[in-house]
Amino acid sequence: MQPSSSSTASDPLPGQSPSQFNQTVEWDPHTLKEWRNQLEEEALALGFTKLTISSPDLQHASERLKEWIAKGYHGEMKWFERSLDHRANPHHLVPGTLRVMSLTLPYPKENGMPAEAVLSQPEYAFISRYALGRDYHKVLRQRLSKLSRRLAEIAGVPSGRVFCDSAPVMEVEIAQQSGLGWRGKHTLLLNREAGSWFFLGELFTSIPFPVDPPTSEHCGRCTACIDVCPTGAIVAPYQVDARRCISYLTIEHPGSIPEGLRSKMGNRIYGCDDCQLCCPWNRPQPSASGVPDFAVRENLDASSLVSLFAWTEKEFQDRLEGSPIRRIGYERWLRNIAIALGNGPKSKSVLSALYDKRNHPSAIVREHVEWAIQQLEPQ
């Protein structure tokens, strides 16, 4: 990097002692601006739609997170308890971090059969739109890594680390502070251009780029997401009780799903998009993602519950290779589908499918199969 007398960063980087930072490092603001312009061009070429930069202050967000955990809203996601310090302090996660770049990569709502059409046909399996194609973690990490390498080439110094929903990072809070959007009442990030149909990724760096200002909140008096939630998981504006959230129940929850919530899950077997589908900021529909990796795989946009329930464990593993769904495992897959079958119409094929799994080795599967049978053929 070429030093300049135009701008000086004389304080130690977080994680460094003063003795490690005896020599003043000088940064030319014009150079930093040019680097950012180059990074934004590279980001657009990689499919990202927006890049913003923050020097996040996460202390207040950390206190809110502690309150959320104290209420037990995190359910079985114990990693929230173990990672509070790293979430509140990005420089503890990556020593030397001064700035965080936040980026958005859109995914299509209209991906195959429209979501509303699937939800209205209870014999079909509804899968959250983000999970119909390749695992977004892999897609974003590859692109973020390319951007990070580009930053290293431009600046001539190590660029930092990249993250995508895979580490203790308060990505929505960080993105909000950088002006990438605002937190909706459903707790997802919203922006004017894409609503909430996008993934977030981060690049942590020690280069002190100028930061972007936050934007204002634009939800107003709207409570559409709160009103539509099938299980009442949005217990207050900006507060979600994960223990009631269908996304949590179908993906993160490891055991038996509370009986009182099963009938409310409908035909949703992996995730739930209701709070996004009703959001005014998601209308009109933003342009579809140009990322081929997000195209529908294995007809997951419009598959019958019976056909998916018939998959063997090997078929589950093989067909969902590279899919985010695979990580829930075969047991939860069958558990979720059994509930959906119990919530759907009674037919010979449905009952036959359930009776075939009645003696499944998994006690969890057997329990939910029995529940489904009782829904369709009450004694």
C-alpha cells in the first residue's frame, strides 16, 4: 500500500498492542475511494446488488440479544449463548477488524411454481424459496472469497475474512448500520429495491474505508408480517420466539414438534416464507436472480408430499447433495413431511405412505406418523 500524508490512522487496531503499532499508518482517502469503486464493480460482476461499509457498534444489539436469550426465545440453538462475546465484538472474531463490508445477493421469489400456489395445494410440499437450489452458504462464500482476493490485489495487504450465516456475526444489525436496509418487524433486513428476497454476506477488513450512514425505517404502522404468521411466532414488533417459528421447527428443532403447533404448519416442510410473501416491500416482485445456482433442483418447487415421503435415506442424501436441506437429516425430513401429510387431504395414497412408515426405526418419525394417521382417521 502506498502511504500518504492525507489521512492518518494512529491508533492500534483492535487486537493489537501499542508496541505492535508504533509506526503510524497513513491512508489516502482518495485511494480508499478508488479501491471502493473497484470493489463495487467487482461485486456487481459477481452478482451482488449492493455493497455498504460500517464500523459497527454492537453493544446495544448485544444487550437486546441477551434479553432475547433470557426469555428462552432461542430454543435449542445453544450456540447463541456460547458466542455472545464474538457477536458483540467483530474484532474478537477477526483480530484487527476495523470495517465490515455487507453485501446482498438476491434470490428469486418466483422460482418454479409460485409460492402462493404451493401453499394453497395441501398435497404439495412447500419449501422456502431460498432452499430450492444450491446451498446459499457455498454460493456466497465462493463469490465473497473472490471479492476478498480482489481487495488483497488492490490494496497489497491481507484483505480479511468472509462470512455468510456461518459464524457468530450480527449480520442484520451490521447491515442496518451501514445503510443496506432496515430491520423489519419480522426481524429480517428490508430495503427499497429488493424487499427481503436476498442473502447477506460480510467481509471483515482492517482497512479503514469511509463508512456509510444508516437509512431510516420504513415499516410504519404496517403489521402484515405479525398478523400473517401461522404460529404467532412474531410475539411483538422486532421480536421472534423461535420456538414457535416454522423455520426453526422444521430446520433447527431436533426432536418432537409440540402438538399444538403441528396443525398450524400446514404443508410447510422446510422453512416458511409467509412474513415475506405478505410484505408490501416485496411488491412488486424484484427482478429474478441471475444466479444459475439458485434454479430449482429435483422439482422441489412442486413435488407431492407422498413422493418425497417415499424417498429412501440414500435418495435423500443423493438427491439433496449440495442443497441446504440436506443438513436437517433424513429423520427430520420424514418428521416434517408426516406432519404435512396429517394436515392435508385424506386419500388411499397418503394413508398407505403413512402406514408404510409406522414401524420406522426412529421413534421421532413413528410419533409424528401416528399423529398424522390420527388426524386423518381419528379413533
